[in-house]
Amino acid sequence: MITLNVNGKEQQLDVSDDMPILWALRDVMHLTGTKFGCGMAQCGACTVHLDGQPTRACITPVSAAAGKKIVTIEDVQNDKVGQAVQAAWSEIDVVQCGYCQSGQIMAATALLTTNQAPTDADIDAAMSGNICRCGTYPRIRAAIHAAATKLA
């Protein structure tokens, strides 16, 4: 048994210590907003926050999350930065196919939590690990700037 704090709730899971957080979230807890993309931490679709840091859930074992706080896309709107990011995503109409967007939003929220006035270079660096096959990068950058403006 392992105890995880997911979206502010303690959860007891009967899983192997080496199970990736992604599968504990999706298959055991039925929180399917975090997506499986590549399974190698290359695409960012599985990004969650682990103690506020963007973390690839596909390669991070649940044992690494014990005693830490996991936040998923299902709970990001309960944070003022997450609210601003999600509102900007909608206003800018960022989403095309949408598959990568939960990971994009989680990475953008982590960026704006630590840097509320990011430059284009800051955004590019923070978002570089998140791949969008549809190429919505200009809209992602615009949405991050719009959210930063709202938060200022």
C-alpha cells in the first residue's frame, strides 16, 4: 500500500512502488485528464505537478510521490494561476486536437506560478518539453502572455 496526496486528498493505493504515477492516476484512480503520450518523458502529455514542479508522470514511480502533493489537470482550476491559464486557453482558442493540452496547461501553470512576467525565451524554455503535433505553439505563447497579464 502506498499513500498519495492527489488533488488535496489522501489516497491509499494497493499498487507496486514502481508503478508510474500516470497509471496510478488513470487506471487506479480513474483520473483520465492526464494523458499517455510517449511513455518516455519526451512529449509532456503526462505532465502533473509534484510539489509544484512540472513532472512527467509516465516515468515517475509512485514511490517518488509518497509524502508529496500531486496536482492533476482535474484540480488545476482550484488555483488562481491555473484559473488564469485555463481562461486564457479558452479566450485565445489554443486547442486544436487537444490531446497535449492538459500537459501544456500544467507546464504553463507551473511557469506562471514562479514567473508572472515571462519573456518569450522564458516561455520557450519552460514549454520546450511539451510537444504539440498540431503546432499551436504561437497560440500557447499568446495564452501564457494573456494569463500573465491577468495575474499582474
